[in-house]
Amino acid sequence: MKQLSLEYRGKQITATLGDEPPMWYVTIGGTALTKFPARPEETETSVRGRVLVWLEANPDMLDRDQIILGGG
């Protein structure tokens, strides 16, 4: 599994696995939201769960106007 998509509160969220180092990059409409280290034992269900936990903890990030590129 290199990528998964899910809908959350009407928004299309994508998690893509990068190789070096193994990281999940989470985006909304192609705009980066966050990243987190990949785990060797992960399944689609566990990655989806991690993304949902992050989204629930950061609800303001669903509004692309709140995304500050380069950090912040």
C-alpha cells in the first residue's frame, strides 16, 4: 500500500507513503497537512485510523485558508 484516500467531513484526504525515510504525507486537495513516520506493521486500517485521529485533533486544518505553507 503506497496511498489511501478517505472522505472526512465532506473533504477528500489522501495519505501517500514516501520512501526515505518511510513517512506518510497527508494532503487535502494536493495541499500538505501533516506527515508522520510509517510503521513496518501498518495496514490500511491502521493508517486510516492514525489519519482520522490527527484530523479530529486538528479540525481547523480542514479549511484550506488555515493552512500555512512552510509551517506556522
